[in-house]
Amino acid sequence: MDGVRRRLARGLVRGTVAAMAMTGGRQVTTGLGLVEQTPPDAIIKQRAPGLLVRMPRLAFFVARRQAALVELAHWFYGAGGGAAFAMLPDSVRRRSVWAGIGYGLFTTLVFELGIVPILGLDKFKKIRPIEQLMFTADHLLYGLILAEGEKRALPEKRGRWLR
Amino acid sequence: MAALGDANKLLQARLLRGRERGIMPIQNAVSIRDVMSTDILTVGSEETIPEAARQMSERNIGAAIVEPETHRSRPGIITERDVLDCVASGRRAEYLHVADLFTPDAMTLPPDSSLQQAAKVMTSDGFRHLVVFDGEETLGIVSIRDIVGRWSKEGQLPGLGTQIREAMTTDVFAVELEDTLREAARKMGERGIGAAMVEPGKEGRPPGMISAREILHSVAAGEDPDTERVADHLAPRRTFSAPDWSLSQAAEAMSKGGFQHIVVVDMNGIAGILSMRDLMRSLVRSSTDQ
């Protein structure tokens, strides 16, 4: 049980760090004009009418501090993703590059095929191909950082000749 | 008043010409008949202002129809802005009657006019309510909120990507907590606005707001606007957004939550205020551009 908790805790920390790296990447792509609006930004700006109707005080708080809150929310999701990755079998986590690419693509697909249609984000603004490419690239970065960290935490696999 | 009547005739003629040419109203388009309120409040021209205000206040509505003098003639309308202007002018509401304040020959539209047409009339002439009249009798009343609510519900809001900052009013006006309702109404009346902020400078706390609706409630309760303070009549519900949130989100919140205004804030404090009228103006502009 302790081992599982430790794995989860490690995953949470790695997920947060990997999401922070994504934030840095997005600062660059947004600054260069490649990406106009990041997905967490789009969610809060376009799909939170319930917040305005039911929780005006919270809407006031969020509106005044949205830049920080959007990043915090993104890191929170990233931490959750890191914990989930940490629970994958050792055999998967050991393949750092492929596992990272696969997990990065998986998180992109979850967003594109799950969150975007559910929240109707595609109705508001057509996402340009370059933006799509950048979103995929920063999710790949997330996956690779996560996977490389997990691989390093795994015990060294002994060679067959040592048995 | 004559100008209003002329504008009305012009509009009716334009609609008729369009219909003859088969252009308007658009076939299968939603008409104002589908969104209007049929449960309308009708007041008599001889009723006192506090009595009319009480009926509007009880139903929490901002406009009432004034019975026409003769059958088939266009009805009049009295709104909360008329009551606000009355308080602002320094007159005593208890000595006035509906006949002293209402607008005779209200702007009317036939029931098969499209929402787009109603929206254009509202924005060009500055009305928040239009009377739906078929030439013989009053069928209902349509407000900005009814139209925005329908567009929002059907996902047909024009200019989906527009930000609130492009539609809001940045010249935000504030009144003091200690101002009397008369003073607040006068300040609002002078600027032609229906709502003012209260204590906008208090760091970290949501600012208060007072609007024509609160003045209406106070007149309805028979209170003296020269002694009542703004502090005791703040709007019980108000909501907030950031300038870069979408206008469609604001429209949905206003129509579902029944807000007439959204206070726009950023990290520096109040950035502006978005009224139903600002919203409608921007939506009409977007639909024209499309």
C-alpha cells in the first residue's frame, strides 16, 4: 500500500513539473503568435456561464486572477495525469520515449475528442493547423518529461547474465 | 412623440413592403411571436405611479402596457426608466399618474417580424422592450432578454468569438453609499444610464450596484427617495466577468441568470460594465458583419 502511495505521490509531483514545462512552452508559442489562446484559457473564457450565474463571487475572484488560476488549474490536471501514468505497468514505464510519446498523444486525444466536443469549444473559434500542431507538441513534451522521470525512478533492470 | 410615431409608421411600411416582395419575414425563421411574453401587465393611465410601480415590482418586470384609449389604436408603455427619470427630476411620484410619464403610441412590431428585425429596431432606437401588435390588439411584449435568450438557447448568437471588452462601456459611473436615492437617480438620469456602481474602489471586494430596478422597488414600496440611502437599496444580485471572456458566455449568463448588467473586472479593478443594450448592439453589429 505504501508503495502505491509513493508511486502516486511521485506521479503527482512529476505531472506538476511536466505541466509547468508545458506552461513555459506555451509562453513561447503564444508570444510568437503561433497559438492565440491555450485550451485552459479557452475553457474559462468561453464555457463558464454557470460560474457567472450561480457563483458570482467566485466569478469575481476568477476574473481578477484568471492568469494565475488558469495555470494552477492546468498544473492540477497535469498532476492528475502524472499520477495516472505512475500507475501504468513497469514494462510500459520503462520504455521512456515510446511511453512518453504515446501518453502525450493520448492526453491530446482526450482533450480533442472528449473535452472540446463536450464543452463545445470548437463552436467558438476554428483552431488553426499550426495551433493544433503546437498543442500536440506541448502534450508530447509533457509525456516525455513524465516518462523519463518515471523511468529513472524504476529500479535498474538486471541483465539476464546476472541472474 | 411625433418623431416616435413617424418612425413607427416608417418601420411598419418597410416591413409591409418587404413582405410584399417576399423578403421579410424570413420563412421558417423564428419570429417574435415565438419569444414574446404574453403574460403582460396592463396598467391604466389614471393609476398612480407608486401603484403601477408596485405591480411591476411584484412581478419583477421592467415595463407595463398602458391601455389604449380606443380599440385598434396602439397601446402606450411605461418602463422602469420612466420611473427613474421621474425620481431624478425631483417630482413626487405619489402625486403623479401613469398618464404623466408613459410613452403613448409605443413602438410596435407585427408578430411575424423576425428576431433580427426586432433587435435592429431596439438598438437603433434605444428600446429595451417592443410591443407586439397585430393592428387590432396587443399580443405581447418582447424584450432584449427574450431575444438574447432565444439566440443563446439555440446556439445562434452572432459573433461567437467576440470578447466582452469589445462591447462593454468603459466609462463606469459610481454613486456613494450615503447618497439618497434621489441623488443617485439624478446622477444616473443625467448620464442616461440605468445602473451605477457603488464603492468600486474597495480592494478585493466585489463592488455593489444600484439600478433603475431598485429605484422602482423603492417607489413601489412608497418610500421617500429624499431620505432613503443607496446603502439600503443595493442590487441583491450582480455578476462579474473578465474583459476577455466571450460575449456569448455573457449572453448566456444574462439570459439564464436574469442579470441586466455584468460588471467587468480585471486585476486592476473595474474595467467596465456590460449592459443588455451593449450586448444587443454588439450582437446586431456582428450579425450585420457576417
